Amino acid sequence: MHIAPRPNAPGVAAGIDEELIGTLVDTFYAAVRKDELLGPVFAARVADWTEHLAKLREFWSSVVLMTGRYKGRPMPVHAAIAEISDLHFERWLALFRETARNVCPPQAAALFIDRSERIAESLRLGIALSRGDDSVLNAPRRVERS
């Protein structure tokens, strides 16, 4: 389904379109699938990669182009994965930053990286709280910013 981006969406000013989102998602998750830490987590849960990649394209379209294409709820899905730790988030972000910088123009890469860092931190905090670990609210967090 194609929904036009909102004119004021941050991705429009950064030169992002659906094709670039697709390239980023496909390239990034090809690397994730090969990654020693992240690959097994995804392999255990993703049966249909075509469907999963389509959902991730919808997600990023909604985030950077404000299309509203994504209708999922990522927090419960991620909170249900017992082995997710800060190490997984750090590796996911490092790989995402590298991929974004390799496949996107600088302004687009910076936007994707900024949003990925915000989303990862939100998921990390939500997962910790769902596990009853409210110490994360008071702990300083070191996050590499682009």
C-alpha cells in the first residue's frame, strides 16, 4: 500500500522516499541475519522474512515520512523476548548506524540514526520496566549519538 508522505514529515526534508527506506531495511536486516549476536534472536522468531521486511518498511515509512502505514505494537513483541539485553540494543544500533551511513545520503542517515536511537531507548526502558526493573529510570545511559 502506498500512502503519500506528509509534506512536513522529517524524511521529506532529508530526501527520504519509500525506495530508500526499502534499501535501508533490506540491507540492514541482511546484515542482522548474518550477525553472531542478533541473527539467532531473529532466526528463532521470524518465519517469513518477506512479510517481516514489509512490516519494517511500513514502520520506517511511518516514522520518517509520517505515512501511518505501520499499525503494529512493537513494545509487547520485544518485551516478550527474554534474552534481549542492553548488549543486543548496542549491537543493533551499531549495525544500524553503519548501514544507514553506507546506504543513505548524510542528512537521511542522520535522521534514521537519530530516530533509531530514540526508538531503541524507548524499547529498552519499556522492556526493563515490563521486567520489573525500575532501576533503569535512575541509571545514566550512555548512548552514542551520530
